[in-house]
Amino acid sequence: MRTLTYTVAPQDEGRAVRSVVPRRFALGTHIFRRLKVQGGVLVNGEAARASRILHTGDVVTLLLPDEAPEGTQAEFSPAPPAAPQDDAPPSPAPRSAIRYADEDLLIVAKSAPLPTLPGVHIAGETLREQLAALLGISVSGFVYRPVNRLDKGTSGLLAVARHAHAQRLLSAQLHTPEFVREYLAVVEGIPEPPEGVIDAPILRPGTGVVRVIDARGQPAVTHYRVEHVCGSRSLVRLRLQTGRTHQIRVHMAHIGCPIVGDYLYGTPSSALPGRFALHSAYLACRQPITLTRIEITEPLPPELAALMAED
């Protein structure tokens, strides 16, 4: 359970709990009502009614239960693994690492190939199990709340909320200037011009995983800049303005520069078994409670750096 506190400032003197608490803690109306009913809104240590008048110096406390977040997108809702997997001990040697941690947020460097989420068609270990191992808790007791996600074949940084309120606040930052994701990709060819914007809608034409560029699709915008050229390959830095499935992979193939090893939109590479040359290298966001700016960078993995030394 996460506990948040606010000492009533003079500007909130004489205001009711119902007008101060949702604003100060960035709570939705439904969540505020649910917390109040559950006794999770305290004033000076006592459960408070919504109509209670606050005075300067009062201490307001929120008790946030560890429960599933309201309104979380389906793609981020983890499917529970089968019982034998759930009861298995966490991996003794996780391949992923925590780059930032506090009471509300984790930023994790995911390896590849490794699924972000458990699912019906995913067998074996996922980032969920590795995080449980890194945190030293059982898989069955770990509530897993990824804020963004990475394809199985993509390595690098992603954010994981540690409670439902943090996930709601972080999810609201997604696809805004507050939540910035930059990727490094080794691609075939040299994009022209060397810096630009790919604005091409992406459509899922059927029930499969493949996406295509199509005017009927969802808007998708990717900013790119060539960082380095080695022979017929380029190292490209990309920033997402939108967050469509396979967006970078589809956009780079669209301009004739598919990502090295991309088995869906390019050509598989024996040098990159199970993965492709895409890496989440930079993540910036606001800490959901304190609003402090957090910026994390993650170097290009050796197997991807090696691609720019070969041709």
C-alpha cells in the first residue's frame, strides 16, 4: 500500500475535502469516491467525510490500495500465467536490470528477445518474472503494471508503475511531450534526407501481427536523424510522436531502410537470433507524484554496436 500526504496550505483554508483532495493528488472523481468509501482518505489520522472543511496545517493522508488500475488499456493488462509457471521460483539470474526505482516507478532495461507481457501465445519467461526476481518477491505476489511496452525483439528502457495511481498518472503522460522515448536502430541503407519526419498512417489489415502503411490506418508520426553511416548501413536515432504497434519497424521499411534482422518487415539476421536491431536508448518522464523530471539513457547493446563495424 502506498501512502501519500499533503499538509493543507493557506490557499486551501476553508475548502472541503472533496474540492482539495482530487486536485492536490490528481485523482479522478470515481477513484476519490472509492477511496473515501474504503476509508482511504484521512485527515489528521481519522477517516474523513467529503464535506469536511480543511484548515491550514491539517494533514491529509491517502491510503492507496494495491489493486488493478481503472481504465488501463487492454494491451497492458497482463494475462495470468498458468499455475505451474506462476508457482515456479523466479529466475536466479535475470537478464534485465532496474535503472531507476522509487516507491511509485521503475525504469527497466529489457533484454531481447524477451516478451514484455505474458500472454496466450507466449511460453516461458517474460519481463514480469524477471522483475519479480530482481525485486526478490514471488511471481504470484507481483502486480505487474508496464506503462509502455517493447516488442519481444526490441531491447532497452521501459517504465513500470508500482501501484495503480502511479500507472494512471504515467499513462496520462504517454504520447505527450512529458513522456519521451528515443530509439536507436541499425538499418539497411541510408535514409534521405538524413533528418526528417515520417508521417504515414498504420493499419492492421487482418487478424495477424503484421501492419501496413495505409490511408485508412491510424495516424503515426516518427522523427528520425542519422547518427552514423558505415558502408551500406546507418545508425538512426528515432523519436516517437505516436505509439502504434510496430511503428518504427513499419516506418523504416516504408522509406526503404528496414531494421537489420527484422523478420517481419525486412530480412532475418543470423547475428541477431530472435531479435532485430532496435533499442530503446532514452526515456524521460515526470515522476508521477513529485513531478520531478527523470531522464535515463541506455547504451547500444554490443551485438547491435557490432553491426556498425561490419559490412
